[in-house]
Amino acid sequence: MWIRQTVVCASIIVLAVMLQLTLLSRLGLPGATPDLVVVCVVALALAYGPVTGAVVGFAAGLVLGFTPPAGGVIGIQALIFLVIGFLTGAVIDPRDRTVPILAGMVGLSTGAAALAYVLTLAAFGGNRVIWEEVPALVLTSSLYGLILAPIVVPTVAWLVRRLTPEVAV
């Protein structure tokens, strides 16, 4: 049971990291790069619950941190994604999962991830932060999360129900 769950989560995260780094980062969209990894962490947290969401978030952050071009302190994204995965799985009741609530949660999570990353870099003495660009990056990150949510969240939920029906929330 947990082996299938692990394989499903790992496959989704690896695919999301590959798509984000090879396709989405090269689109040349204004503002932030669409954060497909955070959207997948949120979708998996909604499907499996807060503990799995936290574990998947931590693993996804480590994978993203070690994947070239790795810049900054390794582990920051892992901690941010861990908190996002846990809170997403814990905050939303399975009975209250309407499309606007799910889309709002994904948009909030992607914007919060971008803001938390910038604030953490600044706290660790990162001099690469351009504060004038931060509001636009957080806004575009949230907007791209809202755009990706109707595609990714139902697809991940369908895969989870199909491949691991005994553990899906």
C-alpha cells in the first residue's frame, strides 16, 4: 500500500520538477516562473492528507534544491514546501473542497512560497534580493498557480484515486 503511494508521489514530483526546469522556465513569461512543483505538492497534500503533504513537500524541495541550476542555500525550499504541504492538507476539510477554494489555496500557496523564499534568502544575508521586484514576483507566482490549479489538481486527484484508492482522503 505505502509502496504504491510512494511511487505515485515520487513520479508526480519528478515529472513536475522536470517540466518546471525544462519547459516552464524557458517560456519567457513575465514575472516569476510558474511553480508546478508547489502546485503538485498542494494537490498531493489535498489527496493524501497533511503528513504525506509535508513529507512530499520536503522531498520535492530537496529535489528542486539539488537539481541544477542550484543556487542559494540548499534546504530552504524543502522547509517551505514542507510547511505548505502540511498546512494545505490540514486546513481544508475534504467536504469543503470546491473549485474556488482549491484554486485559491493553490494561488495562496504559490505566492506564499515565493514570498517565503525571498524573505528567507534575505534573512540568511542574501544580497541578491531586489525588493522592488518582489511584489510583482509574488503576484505573478500566485496568478500562474491559479492558472495551473484547474489542470493539475484534478489530474493528480484522479491519478491518486485510480492508483491508490485505499489511502486517498
